Amino acid sequence: MKIRTCQIIVVMVILSLGSAYAEPLGISNLRFSDTPITLGEWFTISFDYEGAAEKYAIENTYETASGEVKREVKEFLLKPEEKGRFRGQINLRWKTENPNVKPYRIFKVSAVGGEGVRSNVLSGEVTVIKPLPGDDVKIPMDLKTLFGTKLIKLSTTIFKPVGGEKLPLLVLNHGTPMGGDARKKVTPDKEQGRAFARKGFTVALPIRRGHGTSEGDYAEYSGDCNNSDYDNVAREAVKDIRAAVDYMKKESYVDRGKKILLVGQSTGGFSSLAYASTYPEEVRAVINFAGGKGRVAPFKVCNEERLVNTMGNFGKTFKGPTLWVYTEQDDYFEPRLSKKIFETYKSEGGAGRFVTFSSEFGHAFFAKATKTWDPVIDEFLKEISSKQ
């Protein structure tokens, strides 16, 4: 009994000493992913911490258009995987949407531990700029039917050059959510479109038939899951992209002497490669973010071999540079499948580079991690520019 009591006392002493010598709670190295930040677009606030943090607080101070200074404080709990660590890094995505503020914001950041113990406070100032304006237009598309030709219109957002410039055309193609109701809610990836516009392109974001506010019925069906016809998906998607390209080539602000660049996410990546294989002489390069088709459940794609063959065959006719961007956490087209598609594409004669990121956003990486993938895109564009 005495031995057991001594053991308990020893454990209590050790715990007491551990508490006494625990590292004080502190934060350092506050940084922002971008400054200036763009109104309505996501950016990241990052900082390092030491000590037993449980949550962190961000104070946001800004001045309204009328001159009134306002202050907002928000607290965020650490994620489960971050708790228990005595050192770490916090990355918080933030979005500035209020247009009635003057172009600066001050952020104060602190960490909070047990019993309300607070760390030191770090502060930083960022400026806010207005986003590039985008024009919403209706692009005409002549759709052939059993009863003749029908004119429909595709909703499209265009980011034009400023100052009367002529810039090469970039077409950004969207993905396809499951279900008709979800497809009707599709909107242009404007934040990503602006990112590419800043790189020196005229950017068009067409919404294909059966999506968003575009006219026409959804046509990108692959059929029965056991006998998927991904070639049909490719043919139908290419028709919509073709209508957008034909329209844009008539615009005075497009440099028609330059080949076009295609970018797409998910079905949009699949469709971009399909277009390049159909009109290879028009396309300079393709950037494919998580491209594929046929996902029906997490880690389940209808008839994988058919998808591999269809996307692999795109490499038979398009020989230009391609960049394939996927994540290790993608539950639509997991690394095992996406790498197989890419290797098949190359074996059929296609050229390209495959890049994998580790990201909590998984299949949504394109939409939610612009600042992360942006440097890789810049590197790719520089590389293909040097080879022109």
C-alpha cells in the first residue's frame, strides 16, 4: 500500500513539474497569402504558435465609406489534429466581401489556452482592391436536332483586357455536380478566372448546356454505369466549348494570332483535353485540374477502364504541353486512378507533367486553394512561353 501511494505521489510531482515548465503560449511569424487582397476573394492568414493553444482569435478592424471605424472579433477552435501539439502552424482562409469599406484592414491575431490564458498579439495591415470586372454575356450556339437547327444561348462570363489590349484567349471550363438541381446551381469560377486574367489572358468562362442559367438540356450523359460511354460526354462538351471559342475569336480584344489555352476542373478538365484532341491545331496547352468523369460515390467511378481509355486516347491527336494537377485526398479521382489515366495518355503519344498536392480540400482544391496552385501555373506558363 505504501509503494502504491509513493507511486501516485511521484506521478503527481511529475505532472506538476511538467506544468510548471510547460512552454508559455506564444505566436509568431504572422503573414498573409497575398497583399493587396481582392474584394470577394479568399486569402489565407497564417501564423506559428508554441504552447498549449486551444483556440485562436482574430480581430478585424476596418473603416467604412462614411468614416466609421468598426471592429469584429472572431474565435476559432483548433482542429482535432492540431490539438495536443505544442508547436504548429495555423492557416485560416478569410474572405472580404463588404464593398463599403476603405481599402485597408488591420488584423490582430492571438492564441488562447486553457483557463483563458492568452498569448502575445500580432498585428498586420492589408490593403483591399476591387476585383477585375467581368462581363456576363449570352453566347449563341447552333444546336443540331432531329428537327433542324435550334439556337440556344450559353451564359458566359468574360474578363477582358484593360486599356484596349489584345490578349490570347483562355477558356476556363467548369465541373459537373451530381443531380439536375445541383447542375442548375453551377456558377462561373470567377475568382480563378480573375487569377488567369491577371496573367495576361482574355478569359472566357462558358457555362455548358444543362448547367446554371445556360439554355439547352444536359447532354453529357455517359449512360449505364457498367457500360459508360465517355466518348459521348467528350463529343457533347466539345460542342459547347466550340461555340464559346468561335464567339470569342470574333472579339476585337482577343489576339487571334495566338493559340488558345484551355483550363478545366473535374469534367471541365476532361472536356478541355477532349477539345484539344478534337482541334489540336488551335490549342497551345491544357491545364487539367482533377479531370475525369463518372464519379458516383466517394472513390467509386463507373467503368474505370472506359474512362482511362477515353482520356488516354486524347493523347493520340494532341501533342502540345499539358499540366495535370490532382490531390492525394481527391475522393473523385484518387491518385491510383488519375496516375493511370495520365500514364495511358502519355503512352498514346500525349505530352505532359503530373503534379500532386496534399490538401484538405481534395477534389475542391481548384476552387479553394488558388494561392497554393498559382505558383505551379506560373512556372508552367513560363516554361511553355520559352518554347514558343
